[in-house]
Amino acid sequence: MKFLVSVALALALLTLESVLVKQAGLELGRVDVTVVLVAFLALRATLMEGAISAFSVGYLLDLMSGQPTWLYTFLAVFIFLVGRLVPTFVEVRGALAFALFSMAADVGHSLLASFFTWLTVKEDGPGSQLAEMPLQVALTGLAALALFPLLRRFEASQERPAGLLR
Amino acid sequence: MWSLLKRYYRPLFVGFLLLAPLGAFLLGGSKGRGPNFIDRAIIAVTSPVQQGLTSAIEGAVAAGQNYLDLRGVRRENDALRLENLQLRAAVQALGESRMENERLRKLLNYAQAEPGPEIPARVVGVNPVAKLLSVRISSGEQQGVFRGMSVVTPDGIVGQVIRATGGYADVALVTDPQSRVAVRVQRSRARGTAAGTGGGPLKLENMLRTEDVEDGDLIITAGTDGIYPPGVVVGRVTNLEKKEHGMFQGADIVPAVDTSKLEEVLVVGSPYSAMAPGGTAEGASK
């Protein structure tokens, strides 16, 4: 169920973002909505469910990029796996902590994406592609704050009340 | 062996989900991949939603804008009348030049290039990944749009089709860091390359130091890259840097088209498959 909800949400958010970016005329600033979803999966989903969902969300981002390269599919699964380790060191509870966690995930995601893009294109140094990162990370943090209640609601709707038959 | 697989199938499967895309990316990711049936199905579902949302937002904005526009309409009307007079005079002068050009072409038995089809399309969305600057347009294979065709507006060059499916296509913008266009200076016919920088001005590259270029020169496509038709406006030269030594001079090109505010575009030229001997347009989709 988490898988279907994640994919449907990713599809809806990416479609909405592609339209809003067009209307706002933003050439560089983007919100990494998929990172927010993957961060949530890392905190709340089981290994198999989360990995498959992260793979699908990354695949969608790859597809929406126009020139799919499999890079974002790999990065989504990688961020999910690394993100699963975080709660063993730090407690991530509440909207603000989730926003900070998503921002940290976005920093890692952007750095790795820049590195791997530079690895294949090798036009400029990887640093030249990071100019837009602070704005992007800030926007992703805001998106995480806004999406947290929605994600929690979806999660709560999937939790079955404990009863005598269970 | 089977019991081992049964025991560790979870970490093995997750490892596959992690490493399979990494391998695919490292082996050929930079070239992109053609759309498969899953891609086509997802694009078929999301693109009409993108188009609907775009139309709804634009409709609402236009309704508000119409009211505000009415206020300054008289002053604008006067300015437009004046501009119209100037343009009519310019059109007459151009008509004379065109007739003279046709006479001279006939005189030289010059072969006239066949203009290709011009397919109109609306921009329905922008790709959500900032590292690849591309937009989605509302014409695809059904309308005759295929990978490799060029995309322009009446103001100038926009980009190149990188993927086409049923009724939609994705266009890599000329400002994308991976974009390269063969160009020439309209005034002096000097040749060079316009390289995308990821937004803002393009970079003028491979322009010999001895070539005649000046700030403000109009840059047009050369047509030698086999993608963009010749003579389409790219932009104007700015920040010209004539070095004392070295082979090339550098400059920026301010694009003629603001790619962040695109609405309608035209798809022109030939797909990749048509450039290969014996190729057909249908082959481009495969």
C-alpha cells in the first residue's frame, strides 16, 4: 500500500511541479519532491517496501527529466538505504526534524547527482553545477514541512486498529 | 544454494535495485534511453494532466491580466500604430530584396532548398530536474515529431527534440549545459559554436581569434550540425573577449528566446533517422 501511495504521490507532485516551474519561470530553482518522499520512506517503511518504492519514485523522476539515465533511480535507492541508518543515531520526530532530515538528504542527493553527471559529461568541474543547490535545498525543506502532515495522514490511514482478531 | 538464496533474498533483491540502475547509468546513461512501454504509459497518463493544469492556470492568469491590460490600451495602440508603419516600410524594402534575390537565384540556377514541415506545439510542462533543462510539448509522433528535430519560435532557436512518444515530446533547451549549436555571425559569416551554460547567456566557442566579431552582432544557426536549419536567430554577442594570444576568442550570446517563458513553439527539420541513408521518420521512434 505504501508503494502505491508513494508512486501516486510522486507522479502527482512531479506533474504539479513541472507545471508550476513553467508558470513561475524558474530556470534553476527546483523542489526535490522525490527526495522528500524517499526521506519519509527511509523513516517509516520496511526495507523491501521502501526500496521498491524508492526505486519507482527515482524511475519516475528519471522519466520526467526528459533524458532518462537511470541516475535518479540509483540515487533514490541509495538515499533510502543511507536514510534508514540515520534514526539509529538521531531521533527524527515532528515536522521540523523531518524537514531538516529531508534537507540533509537533498544535500547528499544533489552532491552525488552533480558528481555522477560530471563523471559522464566532464564539461565543467562538479562545483559549477552546485550554484543552485542552497535555494533548492531550502525549497525542499519548505516542501517537506508542507508535505509532512499529508504523509502522516496517509500513513495513519494505512494503520489498522488493533482488535481481538489480530 | 537454494536455501542460501531463500535466506538472503531480501538483501540480494535490494542490492539488485541499487546496483542495476548504477550499472545501467555507468554503461550508457549519458546517452539517455528510448521510451519503453512503461515510459509511454506514464507519459500518456501525466501529460494530459500537465496540459490541463497549464491551460487552467494560464486561463485564470489571462482573465486577470485582460482587465489590467485594458487600462493602458490607448497608449499602447498609438505606439503600435507607429511601429506598424515602420514595419510596413521594412516589409516593402524586404519584398524588393526578396524579388532581387529570386532573380539572382534564377540567374545562377541556384537549387532552392525545400522548406520542411512546421509543426506547432504548446509547452505543457518543464522537467523537474534542474540539471537537465528540458520542456514537454503537446505534439509527438502522431503529429510527425521525432527525436532529433529542432524546435524554434518566430524569435529564434529553442532546442532539440530528445524524446517523442504518442502525442507528446521532450525538448532539450539550447541553454542546457550539454547543448551545442553550430552558429555563424550574420554580418561577417564567421563560424563558431554556441554552448549552453545551464541558464542565462550561451557561450560562443571555437571562434578563431582572427574572425570578425563585435559586441551586438546577431548570431544565427549555421546549419552545419545537421540538426538546426540554417539562418535561425540564436542571439546577440555580448562581453566579447579578444585575447592577446591563443587560437580562439570568447564571448557570451544573449539568447533571442527567453526559454523560461516559452508558451508556443514550432517543430521543424528532420529526425535523426532521416539523416541516416535509407532512414525513415518512423524509425526515429524506435
